[in-house]
Amino acid sequence: LEQNSCGHIPLFISETGYSTNLNADGTFVNTEVQQAKYELRDWARLYNKVSGVTWYNAIEKPQSDGYEHSLGHIKMHTSYKFTTEADEEKEWVSDIPYEAKRVYLAIANWNTLLANSELIQENINGSIYDYVFKTPDDRTVHMLWNSDDVTVNVDVTANSSGAALYDMYGNAKSLNSYGGYITLKISAE
């Protein structure tokens, strides 16, 4: 847009997501873990580039093809059904216990740690990604992953004697820094 003198026009990604549907051979298109890590990666990569992102869709959809059905972030209980598309929003049972998929938990953690933060740096070194955010309460948060799907050690600069390491679901572990660095074991998650 800038190259064509269009100025700043808000840009929204209105549908994004990853299906957890089964292929014909019984393997997953994506597992729930893959769905979660890929969605978080998308959010980091798009953070300062678009005005907003909407995932597609919140709850798994009945009576859809398998790929479309499994894009949801919340599992659909088997008794959740409707008879026609016109009745889609009317005929559902209100006491159904929905189950959060891993992507739902990961995005809740994202919101807890990074809501209203500023992306200040993108460090990409081969398969190692380190997105650095500054939170409204002046904390520095590194979002790290290895796209090669193997665990590796990474040194991260530390401006304090300790830090907290969170997995993508929000489970925390305390860490200490040594010589201004914290050595982390990171994976694809």
C-alpha cells in the first residue's frame, strides 16, 4: 500500500486458522499441538503488520466437511446439532460441556502475557525465532520457537537476575540469569 501511495489503510485478517481434521489415511492434517503453535506464530508474525486478526472459527462446526469442522478452538459436544443451516443459531442445547482445544489455551495465555504490548524486535536466525515485546507495565517478553521441531539451547539477554519461562499454555518456571544471559531449551512450541 505504501509503495502505491495509498497511505495507511487498516488491514484486517478476517479468517485464519488450522484444522485438526483427520486425513483419509487416519493421520491428522494438524494435531491440536500443531494447531496451537501455528496460530501463535501467525499472531506474532502479523502483530505490527495488520490492524486486527479474527480466527476462524470459535466452535467446531457440525454438518461441515471435516476440514472446515475442525478449525474451531472449542470442541463441539456430540449432542450439539441442528437440522438445517437456517436453524444453525437457534437449535442448540445450552447445558453442553464444551472442551477447550489446546489452541484456545494458548491464545488465552497470549492474551494474559502480551495484551496491549508493543512488538519491539523480530530476531530470526535460521530456524530460531525470537519476537521481543514490551508490555504496558514495562516488562520485556521474548516469544521463542524453533521451526525445525527439535529442542535446542538458546541464550537470551537478561536485564535482571531472574525471569519466568512460560510454555505456550501458560505453565511457568522460574529461571536465573548468569553473566547477563539465560540459557533456555526451546522447541517448536
